[in-house]
Amino acid sequence: MNRFLLQQQPDDKTCMCTCLAMLIGESAEYIIGKYHQHMYDDRSTWFDDVFDEIGIEYRYGHPKNGAINWGEAALLTVGSLNFEGTMHQILVWAEDGKFYVADPQAGKDGRKYYVAHEPQDDMQVQLSGWRLDIAIPLNQKFFEDAA
């Protein structure tokens, strides 16, 4: 089951907004236009602000526990595979006995990206470490209405 539609980030600095777009079912272009300035440039807005605005329940990650529970989606910070010394945002979710990864770098020419499974080629890297930023239960009204 592929619950979220994979979208590619249009440039090197829009992974957060692209992941947010995938999660809430909007176009990356729309979310970038609405939130990028506030999330990336001046850092006055974060995921929780957006979720509060649109009515999505969430929980924060914690340094002592980065576990993603079954029935949750999560926005994770990971080390960038393409830009040394920088961080990257990905969307993951766990349901139906499987773990899924949506990396907005996937499919971009010459870019490595994270996957949940054993890599199938040199561009894929199996996800093995992360910082859980925020997790979202999938069994809430927002996602039922979006289906």
C-alpha cells in the first residue's frame, strides 16, 4: 500500500516542504509557496504550526526514543546522501506490517535516496538512522477525509 504520493523536491532546499506536501496531499509547489520562507529561511514556522492550522494530531520526537509506531507517519531528519555535512527531510510510515520511505530526492538524476528495503541499485541507501521530528497517527479524520 502506497498511501502517500512521492513528489520530488524542485531544488536543494525544499525537502521539508516537499515532505509536508506528500503528507497532507498537496502539491509541493503550493506548500513551498505557502511555507518555505517561514520554515526554511526565517524559521518562524515548523511542522507543528502547520498541523495545528489544518487540524492534524501529532506527537513530537524525543532524543531518547525515535521509534515510529505502527499506524504512524513521521517526518524524519537524516544525514544528506548528496550534500556532505548537511541534513535532509524524509517521510516514512509504518502500516500493514511494512515500513515505507518517501524521499523527495528519489528519481532525481544523480541523486542518492533512502529506501526502507535492501537497495536495488547504487542510488538507493537503506534507511538505518534518523531523528524523529514529529509523528502523526494515520487513523485520524484528516486522512479519512483525504482518502
